[in-house]
Amino acid sequence: MSSLGRNKADWRSWNVAITGMNAQPDNPGPGLAVARCLRHAPEFRGRLIGLGYEVLDPGLYHRAVFDTSYLMPYPSEGLESQLERLLEIHAKEGIDLIIPCLDAELNTFAHNEERFAAAGMRMLLPQLEQLRLRAKDNLGELCSRLGIDTPETVRISDTGFFERCRDEGWSYPLVVKGIFYDAAIVNSPEEAKSAFHRIAAQWGYPVLAQQLVSGYEINLTAIGDGQGNMLGPVMMRKRAVTDKGKAWAGISILDTELEQMGRAILAATQWRGPLEVEALRSNDGRLYLIEVNPRFPAWVYLTHGVGCNLPQLLLRLVAGDHPLVLPQPAPGTLFIRYAEELVTTLEQFESMMIKGVLITPQAAGTV
């Protein structure tokens, strides 16, 4: 594709690259939902570029959403490897904006932000210090500073904790969590040890143990402007969850206390870019902060459904398109997730596996 038109001022015609194509039904990445928000935004007429890490990431093959898709090296392969691949894709696609959608890659993107910008690729994402402040193993310190309730959480590097935790005032069931992803509710030391080994093998150390609070989960997603302000908050209550605790169905809500919690977090961290606040309303009515995720959630398509399309707002904010006035999202809008089969050809699959790229017939003549 010609490089003409890069750094376009009009966000409506941008070429937007989006990560997080791992759209498994029980634990979907946010990327496909982010892309659907933009594809279905009436004003957006740009191109969408899917970036995935596995050849079987379903979003890579969703031709109704993405104009083209590419495989990326894992963040664990280092800063230079990822930068080199993105510059290669940028040379073909003329990327105007990148929206990273996975926790594990954000440190790498943040490290490379200035180099991406120098090449003409915009991003709006949290800085390294902001990522550190909301990390799962630092969340207790942030909550203590802000006067926010959160379940007691400890880092563990050996399974002996699960035998002695009762002597330290803990009780089963409790939650075993990975530093980036994954969580399991366990009812005994044996279950806890099994979860510990599984999570550590996949996500590394430390592993976290968290006291379980009984209640129901409510979430908020919004965008921080980098000056302490929260833009476009949309809230929902989970109505059905997968085995991994991910929302299978949810309903939009208005919760003043949750919104105040979100505003306090963004103000204290001067948050820049998307985020998700996961909270739990306990059976006695108290609100506990569970996690702060530094990207859009997998349920972000609900924001389009309630008329507060946050991925579109992100583009407008980066472009300096003001005023950024959004309607108040109405409560009572329900989403239900479903699985569908994406049909592709062996030729397309082989192109992704061998060349690391899948280009639609419409786009093929422009590369």
C-alpha cells in the first residue's frame, strides 16, 4: 500500500491496527470487540488491521471486520523484535493508530512509544509508572492510599502458603491469580497447589493469593485523558460468566459509587488511555476493587450498544477532535455473548502460517 496519507488529521479515515485477536469463547481477547465498535461506528470509514500472536487466533480471519491481518512476535521475544515487525507492517499499511488490547504486551508498547511516534504511529496508552501503580501485586498499596476497599492479596512463590494460610487468618475458599491473567477459586490446599502450578507454568511468578469476597461483580470501562479526567464511563453488571469468570452476559447499569471509584483511580494515577475497573459488591453492600485492567475489556462492544462508543472516542481524543461530549449511557441494555464458526480457506490459513499475513481480495491490489 502506498504510504501517502499517513498522519492524516481526520480520524474517520485512519488505518487502525488492533491487537488481541484471541477470541476464544470462554476467555476472549478484547481486540475483535474493539474492532467491531469501529467497524459499526457510522462515521468511521478507515481500514482495520488485526495483529495476532497465534496462527489460530480467530480474529485474524474475520474478513467482515478486518481489512488485513498480521502475525506478531510474542512480547517475550523483546522490544526490538516487536518494533521491527510493526515497522515492517507500517511500511505496507501506513498505520495511523495502534490500539494494544492485551495486558502482557503493554510494557513493551510503552517502552517503544517514542519510537512508534517517530515512525508516525500514534498510541494512547498508560505510561510505565501508571502500569506499575495498578499492577495486581501493587493494587493494595494504591487502594490504601485512596481509601478504597480491596480483598487482602499476597504474593506467593511456593505452595507452602496454602498449608499455613489458615494459621495466618485466611480461610477457604480463596482465589489464586496470575500476575497478568487467569484466576481460580480453590476450596482446599490441594486445589490451590494445582492452580498455583498451572498458572505459574503459563504466566510465571509471582502468583497471587487473594481472599474471596462473596457478592456480585460490577465493571466500569472508560478512557483517561492523561490529566486525571475520566471520559465516557460505561458500567455493567455480570449476569452470566464462563468457567474462567469472564462475562458471558451482562447488563448496563449506573452505580455512583463505582463511578466515584473509577474517577479516584484515574485522578490519582493521571491515567492515559483505556482501562477497566473490576469491582465486587459484597453481600453486605460494600464495594471492593478487584483489578484495574490497563486496556479495553472484552465486553467493550456494549459501549457501542449504549451509544457511548469508546474506541471511537479514543480516536477522537488522539486526533484532538473536541468537544468530547458523549450521551449518558442508559441502564438496562443487555449483551449476551455467543460463539460462531469462522470459515476460511486452507490457502488463507497457509498464508497466515507461512507468510504471517492475510490480505482481503479488496486490499490485495493495493499492497
